[in-house]
Amino acid sequence: MLRQFILTLAIAFGFLAQSHAATSASNPRAPAVQTEHGTIIPAGAFGVIQITNVTSAKLVLLHGKAGRGTMTLRTRKPGHCVFMELRFVAGSTQDADVSKYGDDPVQLILRNEHVARALMKGRDIVSDSYTVTTDATDTGADFVIESGLGPHHGFVLNPGRNIWAELFSPRLIDIACDTPLSGTRDTATGSDR
């Protein structure tokens, strides 16, 4: 009985590890899309996280930022995206990181489908469990920091506007997203299309 239980756990953990590895890479076939709100989700990315209301603070050796923002995620249905509010906390023990970015807005590109689906279900995401980079060309990263954070910041994404979202799941708003017109800027590479 114990042997069967251990074997079941081993298979489950092996499956979860394979499942995460299979979905952690970006989708190179997904074209860049622009939502009806004007947000551009870069080619290969599953979403964009924008934290515009940011406050920074310092507590002894910990330097952090907290705020609220929005997340725009593509779905598997072409031309369809979802939009939701979220709460955000980031911290670092390296003083230079915080003083450099202060209360600057934060923008993250999400390249992991597993994370996108977890956020849509209302699950918290802790950056320590994923690959985070500031290099937009790193296709193996789960998150690309575009602005507002340094490479040594850790962060937590908490879907929903308030505690009620914890109890009843966050509110997803359906929005249209189409392939952007030429001449728009690709936020992942900084190049013009």
C-alpha cells in the first residue's frame, strides 16, 4: 500500500515537472495582437501585466514595491483575450534595484501558458518558482521584465481587485484582440513591425 502511494506520488510529480517544462516556453507561432484597449501582446507571449499604481517602501534591509494593475491574456480562441485586475508586490534586498526604479510603473511580458491559465483561475504566482529575465530575446523565460523592476526583484502576482476575489475568483472581462496594424511597436523586442 505504501509502495503504491509512493509510486503514485512519483508519477504525479514527474508528470507535473514535465507539464511545466512543456508549457514554460513561449508559443513562437502566436502572432502579436492588439486589444481593443490598445495593449499589445507581443508575438509568442501569452499576456502583458501592467502595474501603473505603484508605491515603494523600505523596511530595514528589504526594499519593496506594491501596487495594483491589470493583466491582459490571450486565450486559445483566435481574436479573443481576457482582461483582469490584480495586486502586485515586489521586493529586493539590493538597495540599488529599488532606488533606480522607485515608483516607476511595472510592465511584465508573460510567456508561460501554465502561468496564464493559473492566473485566470485566481491562483497567486510567486516569481521564485519561474524563470524571470530582463532580456527580451530569452525565449526560455517565463516572464520578461520590460520596466519598473530590476533583475534581483522577486514578485508576487495576486489576481483580483480585493479579498473577495480570493473567495469568489477574479472577474475576467472578455475583450477582442486582433493582429496589430503594421507600424506598431513590438514591446518584446522594441522594434517596429
